[in-house]
Amino acid sequence: MIPKEFDSIRPLNEQEVPVAIDALLKNPVMRTIYKMLELKPEEINKLETVAHSCTNVTDFKERIAALFVSVVARRSTFSLTISGRSLLGGDMPFTFISNHRDIILDSAFLNVLLHQIGYRMPQVAIGDNLLLEKWIEQVVKLCACFIVRRNLEGRDVLLAAKQLSGYMHYNIDAGNSQWIAQREGRAKDSNDRTQQSVLKMLAMQGEGDIKERLRHLNIVPLAVSYEYDPCDYLKAREMQYKRDNGSYKKSGAEDALNMQTGLLGYKGRVHFTIAGKLNDILDQVPSHLPKQQQYELIAKLIDREIFKSYRLYPNHYVALDLMNNSDRYSTHYSPDEKQCFIDYVIGQVAKIEMAPGYTKDIPFLYACMIKMYANPAWNKLQVTGMN
């Protein structure tokens, strides 16, 4: 039984699962989801029968959530793959830390991919800002997600971080793998950098020094690579909003649009690369250094492992050359692939509709789009010495 101190952030327990499933299946929103996924009546009947037989969150994830995610993958990706399994070794509990592209699918795809290769499906850290309606909260808790409390002030920030850290250490002791993004929110320009605040939270609980506390979590850096990001034009728009208005904050409606667009939009090839175990390289960080410097170095280690593990596609090299006004990496793409990507970016920028009070800056938006596809290539080439 999960300790009561984690009640406000934990997934559902066995007693709560049947009630939550019944309420979810009776919710009219499910009809919309069925229609969106183009499920046939017989498929819906079978799915609901199986759902009612689920007795815990692991059951629900493996038999229901994985089915939905697989349907999304078939209809919105060209391929969905994973590599690096041999670096994990046995199926011990891991804490996966990855770059963050899609609000929902990064962790959802990872769950399905790990399950397919025989590993347990990790629990997932999800921000409470995304729990826009009660049914969404029920779904994520049914899918073994735990809640990251955000937008707090004063002492509540520290208390929430300690609670989250405690839960993640408890999770490992309980034999559960888990996933958390390397930063709060997605890097809109795809310049993925691990936030030291995430590492500090992870090391708030546990025994020993910083490195010993992080070792306990069995951290595995993970690189997430999308050929196309269907939310790219929404991210570019948000970048202009923030440029033009320093106090801009994304609304719940915008989060909902990003989730829907990410789910349904075309992603092309999607690949996850297991980059190895942080424990194997933690000794590169001298223990005698001040804590702040240790966190800085550990963040850089994670970044390096993620950068070198990106899978790059032709559009990443095209974007890098466009950003630098060169043809240095033209051996990685054809003229047709270059033109196809340029046409794609122009089309995505054309989709952008600005809110009242903002003037659409097409050159800026275009540059933002190019940069978000170029940055993974730039970062990988820098750390691998191939630039």
C-alpha cells in the first residue's frame, strides 16, 4: 500500500480503479474519443468489456491504454522504434529522464515500446496544469501517472518538491520504473537542456550525498526523436507571444489544443534511444565540488548522453544548413527533401493565427521553426565532434 503521505499525487489504488473505469466509460467524452480514433462498434464493445475486467493500474495500462496508444501510433507515425535495450540489462526499476517533445505521447510511446520488448511500463510524472478536467485526471491516474504540483508559491514549493522526491524514491524501492522530463515543460526551440531544479528535486530525499541519492534512482537518460513535430507551429506562435509580451502565460485552452494536435498530427518517424545508465558515469563528477557545481556537471552529463543519442532525419540537416545559410550537410539530404521541408515549414507557418493584440511576424515564426528542427542536429554534432 502506498503511504498516505503521497495520497495527493499517487496513481489510483486497486479499490479506486473499478469506480474510475466505470465513471470514465460513462463519460460522453469517450464517444468523441472513439469517433476520433475511428473505432468500430464491435471494437468499442470489446474494449469496454476488457476495461471492466481491469483490477489495477498496471492491468489498465497494458490492456487498454496501450491499445489506444498503438492506434494513435499507427495513424500518426510512419514508424515507432526503440534502441539501446542492451544497455539496460535486467528489468530492474529505472528512472527514465528524457527530452520532451509531446505533452502526452513521449511517455505514452515509451510505455508501449518498453512493454513490447519485455520491460515493465514506467509510471509517469505529469504536471497538474494539464489536468484540465476531472476525467483527464482520472485517466492519467488510471494510467499510473503521478502528479507534479506546479504554480505554487513560498513554502509550498519546497513541500511539494520534497513530496515528489519522496514518492519517486519510494517508487524505486517498490520496484516501479518511472519517467520524468528533463525540464518543466517542453523546450519550444528543441534546445534540450536538463534543468538543475529537476536534479535538486530528485536528490532532496534518500540517503547519502547527492550522487548516492541519484544513484538510488537508477537514472537512464533517454533521447526522443521526432521527424516532424505536429505542434511545431503552436510552439513557434508561443515563442512570438513570449517575445512580444513578457508576462504571457499559456492558457488551459492552448494546452488542450497542444494535446489534441500532438495526438492526432503526423509525426513521421519516431525513435527512442536508451542512452545508458547515469550511474556508470556519475564518478566523472568529483564529490569534493560544491553542490551547485555537482548539479551543473550532472546536468551536462545527462545532456551529453541525450544529444549523442538523437536519431537525426534529413529535415534536421536541412534546417541546420538553412539556419547557417550553407550547404555543409547537404550529403545528408537530397534537393527534393530540402524543398519538401521548406514547403512544410511555409505551410505550418501559414496555419498560425495570432490572438488579438499580436501582429503575425512571419520571418520570426519561420526562423523559429527552422531553429527547432536544427537544434537537435547542432547539439548532436557538437558533442560527437562531427561538426
